[in-house]
Amino acid sequence: MDSFSNAMTQLETAAKAGGIPPEELSFLREPKRTIEVNYPVRMDDGKIKHFKGYRIQYNDVRGPAKGGIRFHPKVDLAEVKALSFWMTIKNAVIGIPYGGGKGGVAINPKQHSRAELERVSRGFIKAIHELIGPTKDIPAPDVYTDQQVMAWMLDEYEAITGEHLPGTITGKPISLGGSQGRAYSTAMGGAYVLKEAAELLDIDPLKATVAVQGFGNAGMHMARILSRWGYKVIAISDSTTGIYQEKGIDIERAAKHKQEKGTLRGLGGKEITNEELLTLKADILIPAALENQITKTNAKDIKATAIVELANGPTTPEADAILARNGITLIPDVLANAGGVAVSYFEWVQNNQGYYWEEQEVLDKLEQVMTRGFKDVHALVKELDVTYREAAYILAARRLMDAAAARGAR
Ligand code: GLU
């Protein structure tokens, strides 16, 4: 099953659990606008190579489209469609005034020089610039794109339009109007949500163990924050290997090792596979890599008490059912990883006002948004006796249905 079919199954399951008639949701089953481009980029050797890029503005009844741009060899239309749908749900769950969008370029960034990546980034904006902007669609980073990529993209956009419009792209460097705290906000938001869940589940941070799959922006910062909070992070992984250390991993050391060597290999401890990491005996499991990692094959072997999805779409619907049956609490992506887009929203607000906030102000507002999101979802979990994913979808669907109805679009 592709990710979009999985996403639609999640929507149907939630609608059923929440008593929403399926026909009420037909406006959420197809994207509003799909942009597919094929554009030329000059490689360092002088030859031209064409790249395929996508941007999907899935829904905009609640505000402009919003979501990241991913650089990954496996990017395709179905994946971007799923990711843009999840952004629509996510922005509604935390109640920020955005619709949902997502973009991607099919490329393996590890096989390109910085100069080539700059031209790939600029070329993509050149190809889609008419359709983005602070009131239309606002891109941000995602898998294998970072502040520097956002800086190139914004610079290209401003060069084309001849205006300073920093609110066109979020996740920028601070020097170009980025927000304090944005660099680690996805993880920080996840940590705030975990704090709420841990209290309900009687998980003591000073005694609990954690396994984190993925050591990119989300996973690395999450491992760092949680170990500072007293949690014992016993396993981490990247695309090359997993590392297990029973006594707990020194995350600062791991981050330094990864930065210097480009891999976690050789860090010390037992080297394990990504698959083994998922089924380790750890109290909290944090998938922070790619889609479809927790599946019907491994879900039954998962021993965690709680799963906090920092990745988008890491769990398939079949796995969801198994986890629920086994009493495992899963805090879904559309809530758990919403801290990234929450601070993107703050960044956009600051850009539009031309007035910038201190880091503590950003963090306080982030905690407020995430805690409120968690409480809203939790209230529905209790009221309707549904899973956290179902509750989040029901909450989002209601908000989206209201906005669509008010516009006469439903
Ligand atoms: N790519 C991130 C996500 O999946 C952030 C999106 C944004 O900041 O717009 O939520």
C-alpha cells in the first residue's frame, strides 16, 4: 500500500469512530492543486540534468497551504500527496490558520555537491514561484533539506519577485528572518507532548528508557532534549546503522561523531539494525525517520509503553490496530511532530509583523500550542473511547468541515 492509501484508511477509520458520515469528508479525499515539474539543472561537470519536483496544495479552507519540501530519491506523487494531506490534518489539530501542503524533489542529496544542491533548490523555486508566497503557500524544511536550502529558495523567490517577502518560506536562518527555536522545534514540541502523556501513563523520566529511530533534525534533537530531561536514551539510529548502549548513550558525543564522520557507525556500543531498534525493550519508542516503519510484521513485537511519532507516517493502519489491541499508547505524527510547523507559524507571524521575539517567548508559545493540542485530543480520546490518532483526525475533520461549510465549499 502506498502512503496516500494508508492516509485515506486513517481518515475513514477515524470518521467511522467519530460518527462522521463518509460523504461529509469527500472534500478531503483529493488535493486541491497538484503541481508536477521537470526542470533542468547544470551539474558541476557542465552537463544538464533534469529533476522531478512536486508541490501539492492539498487543502486551503483554513488558510494558505503550508508544509515542507523534501529532497529524497524515493519522493514521488503518492508520497507528497500523503504528506500534504497529513499537513492539512496537523495544522487543524493544533489550530493554526493554515491549510496543508508539501513538496519534494526526487534526488539523492548525498550524491551532489553543495553548488549542485544550490542550483537544484533555486531551480525548484523558479519552477513553482508563481504558486507560492506568504498568502498562498509557504514551504519549509523537511527530510534532507535545511536552513541553507531555505535561504537559497527565499533568495531565488525574492530575486524573481523583486520584493523582500521573508514570510514566503519558514525554517530560514536567523540572519534572513528565521525564528529563534525553529531549528529544534519539531523535537521540542514532541517533548512537550510526551511530558503530558508521561504524566497520564505514570512514566517517570528519571527511570524510563527511550529508543529513537532516525538521527536527523527531529531525532537528534529529541534524543538530546530527552536525555537532558533525565530520560535514558539506550538506542539511536541513522540510515547506516543503529547503536545500542544499555547504560545510556551520551547524545552530545553521538551528535559530534555523526557530524564529523557522517554516520553513527563506530560510535561504540552494540551495532543493531533499524528493525531491531523498533522492537527493543524500551519504555518509549520514537520513530523519527521515514514512513512505513512500524508495520503488521513488527508491530506485535513492539514492547514500548508509548510511541511518539516524530516522523510523518511511520505506522501503517494494520500496525495501528495491533498496537491498540496490545494497549500501547501511540501519540500520532499529526500531533506529536506539529512543533515544527507551530514555530514555522510563529516565524511567519514575526516576518509579517517585522517584529522578532526572544527564544523564551517562542518556547512558551510552543508549549502552550502543543499542550492545548494534546489536551484537545485527549478529551476526545476519553469522550469517544478512540485512539489518539482517531481523536486527532476527528478534531481536525470537524474544524476543516466547519471552515469548508462557512465558505460554502462543502
Ligand atoms: N516538514 C515539517 C513537517 O512535516 C515542517 C513543516 C513546516 O514547518 O511547514 O511538519
